[in-house]
Amino acid sequence: MSTVDHSDPPVSDTRVGPAGGGNRRDPVRTAVRAIGELLITAGLVVLLFVVYEVYVTDITSAAKQRDATAALDQEWQQSTPEEQQQRQEHYDGPEGSGIAKMYVPAFGADYSFTILRGTTEKTLEVGPGHYTESGDPGLPGNFAVAGHRVGKGAPFNDIDLLNSCDAIVVETRFSWFVYRVLPKADEVADWASRAADPRCTGVGPLGAPYDRVVGQEIVSPTQGSVILPVPNRDDVTDNAGATASLMTLTTCHPRFSDRERLVVHAVMVKQWAKNPDKPGETPPELKETS
């Protein structure tokens, strides 16, 4: 009598090749998967870097800016009787020390930054920095200030939105200086039509030797002539530029790039002396908020 063998069948030695859908991995698919994982990782790294640059540095810079403002307020409050009597301003402190405050009413009542001495990277992490080779606030010449446009407090993030005649108010220990943005290049020819705007009093094309100075321009990072006493005119002596008091703001352009520089030029139109009997009094230009 024959019996039925119910045991497992023998394992075949036959191996299934790639065409048969075996276990061997497709090298192309493996490479694509690896590249995809690398790209995802790189994307996350870039995203984290952007978050750090835009948000984290804003938080740390805001704290440093508050400290700089508090230090400047304390310094102003400790003026000597001689300084008070002679109204002596000082802008010769160490790198990174506060020298003045700036306000841009068009950006809102809360826009206020302490301007620091110098333009090193460490200084600009705290706030706008004064080009020490340029002029001082309120004096003939060109008071030039640099600031970040993205991250690190981004004090100059929106300066491309400044319009001609917008006020930039600079506060020093004893004075308020009111600068107003000059006409832009496409406004010069028809500037007479703006004369009725009271904010434009004292503002207009400056003429020679300032014929190359307009309210806004975009230049290469190497064009340092924008902060000269007579901007864009390295052939003009300092004395010739002493007839106008200018303020120049510079920042990177476009956003998230340092390929070019965005430059805003303004002219001083008014000075308000601080009244020691009314320490909280501010100039009316600060009310020109949007």
C-alpha cells in the first residue's frame, strides 16, 4: 500500500532574478530615494536657518536694542551743568555706543531705534549704525546710517516704502532734527506740482553740486560715494558740501540678498531745541503717522 507524503516539498535551488521581482534593489530607485532624503534634509536646514535669521535674531536684537536705548537715556540724564549750559553734543563714544535716536512717523508711532556708533556686524546686530567717516546729526554734510533689512531687528526693512517729503526725525541729547526724503528721480521734473503739500516745505531738487542726489537709488555695494558730504560726487570738496545737511540711509537690496544697496537720501529742514523745562515735549512731525 502506498502512503501519501505530507511533508514540505523540497526547497528549490532556483533563484529568481531581477526580472522576476526578487529581493535585489533597483539601484536607480535607491539613488533617487537617497537624493530625495538629502534634499529634504537640506530643505529643513535652510528653513531652520531662515527661521533663525528672521525671527530668533529679531528677538535677541530687540533685547540688545532696549539695553542700548536705556544706556543712552541714562547718559543723557547725566549731562554735566556745563554741557547743559553750552548744549554740547558728543558723538565720539566707543564703537557700538548709542549716539542718537531715529523715528520714522510714516512707519507708525512705535517706530524708534537708537543709532549706534560704527557699522561693524556686531554693532548692526543691535540697531542702525552711524558711518563714523560721515557727518554728525544736524550738521552740514551727510549723516549716513546703515541698517539691516531682514533679521537682527530689521530696522530698515521698509525704507523702500518711504516717499518724498516723509519725515525722518533724529533725536539727540539737546535737539530734534527733522529730515525729509528728497524727490525721487522720476519726480524731479514735475516737482513744482508738490509745492502745495506743507510737508514738502524746504524739500526739492537741490541743484548743483547735488544734482546727482535723489530720494532713492539702488547702487552696487562698492559705491561708497553715496555717503560722501555731497553724495555721488567724489570730485567735490568737503567745503562745497557744507551748504546742505543731509541724512543717508543704506541697506541691502533686494531682501535676503546683499547683491546691491538700497539708498535713501533726505535733507534737514528743521531743528527743534529741547526745552529743559518740558522734558517730555516732542516735535509735531512725530504725529505724521499713517
